[in-house]
Amino acid sequence: MKAMTLLFLANQLTTTTIAQVQYQQKNDFTLTINGTSTMHDWEMKTSKIACNATFTFYEDGELGGLTLLNFTMPAESLKSERTGLDAVAYRALKTKQYPTITFNLISAAVSKQGTVISCTGNLTVAGVTQSISIVGAAQVNADKSITIKGTKQIDMRDFEIDPPTFLFGQFTTGENVTITFNLTFRH
């Protein structure tokens, strides 16, 4: 009996309480895609996304983990300053056939200080799903919301997207795009 009591007490002393809290992204989001072409660099933005996450916290309120993260974004919510560019991008993304872009978390690790989150998940673009890794800077704000910022370079060919061309093939876009995200989760 003494051994059981000692084991229980030792377990309680070495175990840190972790709380899981569900969050949603609520209108505090920007996603920008930057690319190049033989004519000029281009940019598309969106702020329309449905995103859910579950974070874990240590007793002291420090961010401890990320156990759930998924998002869905209407592909045609991406907009540039040129409607012609938008039309070319939507054709390349096959938005009529695949109207959404999604990400579903597979695993995540949070740095000891709770300031960096490294995620692996399945990104689906134009009907093709690829496992990708994303790293973001995390900050727990005074109001207990969580802001995550980061960038990720993606090769369009990984998603079976041929870099778009325009003006009868006279101009082509580069294969790589850079995605920049800034989102705030609230519970």
C-alpha cells in the first residue's frame, strides 16, 4: 500500500496539468500568395477562411501544444488587383471542379517557449492532396487569443498545376509561389 501511495504522489509531482482549449479563427485572417511571371510579379489575397484549432496550455498559461488544426478556403476568394489574373488563376486551380482549398493537421510540435509551432498536414489544392510542413511564429495575446504568422513556399507542380500562361503563351508564371499567413484564433 505504501508503494502505491508513493507512486501516486510521485506521478502527481512530475505531471504538469495541461488544458485543451478549442479556438476558431474569426475574421482576423489574411493569406497572401505571391508569385512571379515573365511580365511582372503578382499577388493574390483572401480573408475568407473557416478554421478550427485545439491548443493545449500548461498550468502557467504557456502554450504547450496543437492537437487539431483544419481550414477550408473558397479558392475563388483569392483576389488580385487584376480580374484577368484572377480568371487565369481560377482556371489553373480548377475552381469550377474543386472550389475549396483545405488543410488538415497530421502532427504538430510547439517550442518550449511556446513561440514556434511546426506543423505537418495534408494540403489539398485543385483536387490534389500533398503532405506539407509549415512553421509559424505563435504569440498568446493578453486577451488569450493566439496569433500565428508564417510563410511557406510551394511548387505548383506538386499539386499538378501547370504554371499559368497568358496572352497566348507569351507570358508565363513561375512554378513557385510564396504563401504568407497571419491569423488570430479566439475561443
